[in-house]
Amino acid sequence: SHAMLQATVKLCCGIAHDHLRRLPGLKTAAVAVIQKDVKGLVVRGSHSLPSKIPHYIQRLMGKETATCPKPDGDVSPSQLSSMDLSYITRAEMALQRALRILQHHTSWQAETMLDTGATVSSAALPGLGKVFRAEVVLAVPVAQLHQELFERIEQMPQWNPTLSQVKVLQRIGTDTLVTHEVTAPSPGNLVGQRDFVSVRHCGRRDTAVYLVGTTTHVEPLPLQEGCIRAESRLSCIVLQPVAGDPSCTHFTWLLSMDLKASCSLPKGWIPTSVINRILPQSQADFIEHLCRHLSATTCP
């Protein structure tokens, strides 16, 4: 039944997130169950079911469907390790969470208007805290932005001075990355230098490209000297071609972060008022540096 399939998928995802890493035999069994259930339902002619199956499950069952615009990369089932599956599961969950926010949440409070023409608004959401949403129209096509923000992610510090390093630790197919980012030291910065270990994923829905990221604890990485390990609860950049003008892109960015405590502050606490200034300012700085970079690279 559909309900049993949903329960099986949830069980498999729960296992994949942690336990499969230690018990690979469970992965084989869980995947076999999903393959049997899903193939049986598809054979029996369920037309609404495939659109509800995440791509990583479809890859495991060996059946891509026309309802899904593009596979998540060139990964075959035999190439997926239990750790790979945990990364893809986490990335897919973050993407689904971002889609729910974008589709269903409408109560955004205006924060500020930036010099670049971008607007920033915010909302307090369960499980995430305050989420900031930046929006702007850029005179650059979606494909170029995808290239700069995902394919060339390690080159970001060359044009964004707020970053000192971005390193891809692992690639899973063409659309999922595990990355390590280090912010640049800044004199007088109240928050201090941070680093992040994240899983990043490129998803597509219709004409939009979604660049989603969230913290992962799976990849073991020593703490950087002088840095505090912070967490990206959710980052999702949506690139949507402007109707009637595919040379322009509607850029939307959801951002929620836990910057963690700084030892230089009393009791290691960062005031909420400081965080609420820093995050939208970081979005403003990023968009400004991105616009300057794109202007320099697109001008003759």
C-alpha cells in the first residue's frame, strides 16, 4: 500500500542517515524492500506515485520517470556507499524543507532594501529560528549563476573577500557536494572567524534551479585553529529565469544559521540582536560581491 511504502521509505532514510554507516547489511535489505514495493506499484500503473519518490530512491530502484526533470547526477546504485546515501538523504530533506517554506510560508517581515536593489525579509519558523530571505533580479542567465555558485564553488574566495577558503571534500555524482568553508578573519569582527562543513545539492523543478546546503556531521574534519565550527541550518538559493527575458534571473536566497558561541563574549553568548544584523548583512555583502564579479566577467 501507499502508506506502507511511505513507512518503508522513512525507515530506509532513517537507517541511511546514521545506522547504515555502521550496518551495511541493513542497507541492502532496506533497498531490496523499497525496490520490490516501488516496482510493484509502478507496474500496477500508479501514475501519481513516481513524482513523490525522491530521486535517490528512484536511482536505487533503477527507474527514472518522466515526471522528474533531471537525475541527481551520474551515480549508479553500485556506486552509492552508505555514506553517499546519507549525504544525498540529508540534501534531499533540506531541499524539501526549503520547498515547503517557499511554497507555503507567506508571513515575511521586511528587513531592509540593499543598494544592489535586493530586498531582505525574515520570518521565525519552527525548528529553524529566524530565516532571512533575500530577493533580487540579476541581469545574468540562470546557467551562468549555476556555474559560479555551484560548479565553480572553490573559486568563490577569489571574488568574495568574506571567505578565505572553500574546498570540495567529496563529490557524489554531478549534483551533490560535501564542502568545507572558512570565513576570512576580520579585525574588529564581534563574531569572529567561523568554518562550516556542509552538504550541498543542486536540484531542479521545472525551470528553476535550487542550490541547497545544510550542515553535515558525517564528514570527520578537525577544527580549524582560531575558528569556531558553526552550522548552516538551511541555505537555499533559487535561480528562476525572468518571464519573457531568459537573460535575467530572479534570485531568491533563504538563510538560517547557528553561528555558535564566541569565547570572547561573556559566557560565550552572542546577542540575538547581533545575529539578526550579521546574517542579512552577510547576504547583502555576498550579493554585492557577486554582482561586482559578474559585471567584471560579462563586460568586454
